Amino acid sequence: MELRHLRYFIAVAEELHFGRAAQQLGISQPPLSQQIQALEQELGARLFERTNRRVELSEAGRLFLEEARQVLAQVEKAADVARRAQLGELGEMKIGFTSSAPFTSRIPQAIHAFRQRFPSVHLHLKEMSSREVVDGVFDESIEVGLMRPLPVPDGLVVSELFREPLVAVLNASHPLAMGSEQGLHMSALAQEPFVFFPRSYGSGLHAQLMSLAGKAGFSPHFAQEAGEAMTIIGLVSAGLGVSVLPASFQRMRIDGVVYRTLLDEGADTAVWLVQRAGASSAMARAFAELLGGVSPPGPGRRAGPPK
């Protein structure tokens, strides 16, 4: 039994006339009659009661008609699912993101717009360090990632979404908080204990902090370490040290903390979109477009600013 047999049967059942059904199907009447007879033989049941004057459904035909319609409807649904999945309108997309990503309005707006545009796509969002994002995209446990700059292996490509300043995070009662509203230089923090991510955490910010401190002539003393930015800011509020974070964290209004823009050259950071080279799905492309017209680069190691 083939799907065309079901379509032929349904056409005859609806028209109750072989000639009109054949015309509707775009075939001649004799082959249609032969196909219906073959179907009846395969089923071992008479589907129509035929006389010289009319054609009627048998009891078996009436019951078979309902089932045949359901089969064709399911086939059409399956085909629609495949088409929509190909277009990125259906399925699941796994996105890894660094903890600072949601604090930039552009990324939450893109996620909201994606869900409005593709309500049948389930977004699986997972907070990760930048190193974990790289590993996740590389081993394909996630499709796309949002990360801070880090070296990426061959086979991955990145696109820079935006850049933002780095800010010093200070206790509001700290002497450096007074009169520094226009910003301060990294060298002003040389004698301060730092609260920061551990080196092993895999944040792209750790190497940048060390580089900025080195250019300012000192090596930072890490008094406290924490894997969450909110914890870092809370520890600064408690007076345990200072920190340096992307400016987007200023959205976190925690009592007892002020933020001061770093005035040093290179004191800014980027957010990258990372994907596997040549493996971008339709859903991933749509998400990238909603992030601001970013289109994934072609095959190669990476795109965007140099390491």
C-alpha cells in the first residue's frame, strides 16, 4: 500500500464518482478503478458498493476513510515538521553564555525576540565560563556560545558582538571612590587586595586583568576568589578588596559599591558569538541575526579582532 492509494481512495470516497475523482486527481478513470481494486484486494475488504447508477461507501470503506484521512494528515504534519526544522522554526537550540552576558540589554532582547519569532523552538540556556563555552561548542554539547575573548581552537569561528569598558569595582567608602567619578587608572589599584575569578575558572577576564596590571607596573594580590560575579561584587561591598569587571555589571545596584571606568588604554572587553565552522544551523543563524545583524563567518579559525 502506498500513499497514492490512500489519496485515490479518499478522492473517490468524497466524490462517490470515479469519473469526477479521476478528473480531480488528474488521471484517467481506468487506472483509478484498477488502483482501487488493487487496494481492496490487498485489504481483503470491499470499500465501495458499485452499481451501474451509483457508487457508495461500504461499512468497511466508511471506517477506512476516517483512518486514511488521519494517516495523510499525519504525513503532512511530519513533512511540515521537517520543513520548519530546516528553516529553524522548530526544535531545540542549546546556548551557553558567560555570567555577564544577560546584563547587556542587547542579548536579553535578542533572546526575547527569538522566542517571539520562533515559539516552537525550545531555547536551552546554560550559564558557563568562557572556557566552558569554547569546550561546549567544540564538543557540540551546545550549538552557539556567548563568551569573553579567549583563544579558540581550530574549527571554531567567532564574531564580535560589541565591546564595553572595564570598570573598577570599589567599596563606596574606599578613598579611591571619592573624586574619581570621571574614572581612574589601573595604577591606582596597585596596593589594593583584589577579589576576582580564580585563574582555573576559565574567564577571559583573568588574563586581561593581569595584562593591564603588568602594564601599570604591578602584579595584583588576590585576597579572595569567587566563581560568580555577584559574589565578587558582594565581597567588595563587604570591604574585602577591589575588583575589575565589564561595565555591564553596573546594572547590579548593590549597596556599598561604586563603579569607576578604567582610563588605561585597552581597558575594554568584548562579547563574542562562537560557533563551529561550517556547522551553523538555521536556528543559530536566526539567533545571530537578532543579535544585531551578525552573520557567522565562513570556514576558518575565527573572525573578529585579533587575540
